[in-house]
Amino acid sequence: MVNTQQTITIPLRPSLWNPKTASALGVLLTLGLAAYQAGLGRPGIDLINLGGWPQLQEFLTASLQPDLSPEFVVLMGRAALVTLAYAVLGTTLSVGLGMVGGLLSSAVWWQLVLPGKAEGLRRGMWLGVRGLLAFPRAIHELIWGLVLLQVLGLNPLVGVLAIAIPFGAIVAKVFSEILDETPPEPLHALLNAGTPPLAAFIYGLLPQALPNLLSYTFYRFECSLRASAVLGIIGAGGLGYEIFLSLQSLRYEQLWTGFYALIVLNGAVDAWSAIVRRRMGFTSRLNINRKPGVASRLAHQAPRQDGFLKLSWVGAIAAIPLSWWWLRLDVGVLGSARTQRLLGELLSTGWPPLPTWAELVKLAQLSWLTVAMSMVAIALAGLGGMLFSLPAAQNFLLPGGLLRPVGQQGESAWVAYILLGLSRLVLLVSRAIPAPIWALVLLYMLFPGVLPGALALALHNFGILGRLMAEVNENLDDRPVRALSTLGASPSAIVAYGILPQNLGRFLAYILYRWEVCLRETVIVGLVGAGGLGRLLTEQISSFDYSGVMITLSVFVVLTFAVDGVSQRLRGVLRER
């Protein structure tokens, strides 16, 4: 008798314990400790200062009565041009430095320059350049501004160099990652055909990477605009300087005029950047965490050559010499005898003596406070950004969007337009106002410590993350979402099962990327008394304790490297299937 039974193999259930779940559990535990350190849920900690309510009420009331006198409006207009000029020149110089540094710190470049069996030499050169660029990237532009101020004095060149030095290293890092993640097949084809390495790089790899490079340049320009406003705190001029003066003198009407000017300037640059990128075929400001070997959608869209685009290019090129003239830059000061003397005195300070055990314990405690502040800040900013990215995306709530298909517009379509405008306005205001200003405002109602610094950083980064996440939503593959909508799924089910599964990995990657930036920004909220290493650095700078400043900066650099490594590791886990 023949046995006709068939053996059925039941697939093994995947293990719940994998790198992703292990990483998620570690992040949640550390985040819980950070929130407890910040005072959330911690008994016996006074967080709210009710005595500051009258001053906060006066501050909010002044928002309806900004100082619009002709003299002050003209003053703010000139300050806005100074801020814009710093951003233009800082971006230009940082992109130039970043292109060279990105080329030298990319693995694909050293594979071309040192082919064959020189694996150890290639890796050594690659790690050497990356390590060299990591130091200026780890120090915030405000600290660079304070250092340059000691050498160059109150010179506009301080603001330009303070933006260009750290941003040039950041651009180099991102550019190198873009080059390394660009599909190498055309490059290898040209090399196999006998094309010289440099020509193969220019014609086989660079054209594919160029759209992402240009798109990131627009994003970096927006970052430079915000950085130039922050530099006003140290006296570099511009809107940040006028806002800080108004806040110090408690002239809230003038302060709100500065806020509105900063919001309008950021909004105008944001709108211009979005229009230019869209007409050139770029779909996002920042394109990170792509799967290796997968070409970006940006590289397959032909730009539209129209009058607005040509005028924008002419204006961008003309803005460079105009900004130079407006700031009246004089690079000759770099070679003056006074600059060389002050620089020599600064460099001759030498390495400070090793800290004592008590100083090491204090630095370790402040380092943990700094990390806790950045973790609480980025967690709040990420959650808020994901929430606001839904109404801020044009393809969601508007008639014909993913959550309102054609035929379901109804009479409440105007509500969707209002939600779109309000959500984008909230994100714009949030990211336009610098984190130190947010910290000073929050200190009206909160006692100094980790929490006001974390909330200030969260408010600023919430606006940035929300806008980036909204662009991710606008560029998602809408076929699964349309299928769910056709089957009658509710809007909440569409978000939970059609949108989040596609975009959650990119959202988390953006959050981790901004966490690296957020750690650097803890210095600037520390400068206004929000706690952590930044507050210690402020005390050391004000007391001219340069040996202590060097030790604190060294600890901060090491801390930044550690966070950068953890962030890269977690982003790598997110890319895994």
C-alpha cells in the first residue's frame, strides 16, 4: 500500500530577540533614565517657577503689539540682510570645503586612487581624513565664534568662519556618505573599459550623486541661516544680536518685531528653496538612510529649465559678492601682525594639566546631564514632528489626498487647508527661533536645569524634524495607501498600516541624525544657564580659564564621537531587513 501522505514543513517563527528589538529596548531604558534625570517623574524636584508667570504674560501680550516704528523697522531690515549675508557666505565656503573634504573622506575615492592590494593603506588614509574632519564637526559654531572672537575681535569675518569651519566638516561627512552610497556600477563599467580613474569618477559616479549633493546644499543653506541668527548672541550682528539685546533689556515689543522678521526671513528662504528644488526635480532636502546600492529617485528626474530657475541661479551667484560687500569683509586681517600675535598666544597655551579625580567625576556627571538633555529633547521633537508631519504634508488631508480621496471632499475641505497652513506655520516658527532664545523664554516659568534646555532644544528641532518628515510623507509610495482606502479602511487604519510601516524607518533615521546635531546644540542652551557641559563652559570662558575650556571641549568632542557612533550603529540596524 502506497503512503500518499505529504510532509508539511511549518516555517519557524522569527525570534523576537533580534538586533532591532535589542536596540529598541536599550534606547527605551536609556531614555527613561534621561527623563528621570531631567526631573520628569522625579519626586522632590521643583521644576515650575510660578513667580515668573507675570513676566511671561507680559511677554506674550507684547506679541500683539510689536514695535513697528519706521526707525526700528529699518534697523531690523538691515539686521536681516546681515543675517542673510552671513548665511550666503558661510554656506558658500562650507560647501567648497565640504566638497574637497567629502571627496577625500569617501571610501570610493581611495579605492580609485589606491587600487589593487593596498587595502590597509586605503583604510588608513580614509580613517585618517575622517578623524581629522571629526574634530571641527564636533564643536558648535558658537564655540568657534567665541574662539575666533579672541583672535579677530569684532570682525564680520568671525561670523563667516564660525559657520564655515564646522559646517564644512559636516558637509564633508554627508557628501562622503552620498558618494559611498551611490550605485557604483557605471563607475566600474568605465574603469573596466580603460577610462582613467578621475574621468570615470567625474562621468560615472558624480552625475548620479549630484542631485543629492545639490539638494543637501539647499538644506545646509537653511541651517546656515539659523546658525547666523545664533551667532548674534556673541555680538556678530544680525537679527540674533538685535533679538538678544531686546530680550536683555526686556523690550518685548521690539523682541517680537525681531521674531517676526526672523520668521519671515526663514519662511522666504524655505519657500524659495522648496520651489527651486521642486523645479529641478529634487524631492527632499535631506535624503539619508537609503539602502546601499539603491539609486535615489532624485537622479532620475529631469529638471525644468524655466525663467524662475534661471533667475534663481543668477540671484544666488550675485548674492555672493553682494554679501561680501554688505559685510565689508577684509581677509587681510587674517595676516595682520595683531592676528598672528593673538593666534600665537592662543596656540602657545599648551595642553593643560590632567584633571584630578574630583574634576573627572564632575565632568562625567555633566556629560551624563548633557546626554540626558539631548535624548529628552530629541525624543520630544521626534514625537511632535511625526504628529505634525501628517497635516503638514500636502498629499494627506487636502481634497484628493491620501486621507481624503476624490469624491470625499465634502463641505469641510477648507478645514484641511487651514490645518495645512497652521501646521506649517507652527513648524516654521518653531525652527526659526534659535534654541538659546527658546531657553531664555522657558526660564521665565522653569527653574534652571536640564529640563528647560531639553525643552528649548525640543522646540527648535521639532520644527526641523516636522518639515523633513512631512517631505517623507509627500514622497511615499501611495499604492498601498490607495489600496487600503479602496477597501474602506478608516483614516487611522490607513496611517497605522499604510503610512507608518513605510516611513517609520526614515523617521527614526532623521531623529538619530538630528540627535547628533542636538548634542552639539546643548552647548548653546548651556550658555544661557540650562545646565550640562555648556554651563560649565560658560563659566570657564567668563573667568578666562582657557585650560579648563580645552579640557571641557575635549570631553565634549569625545562625547560627540560616542553619540555619533551609536547613532550610525542604530541607523545601520534600521537599514537591515
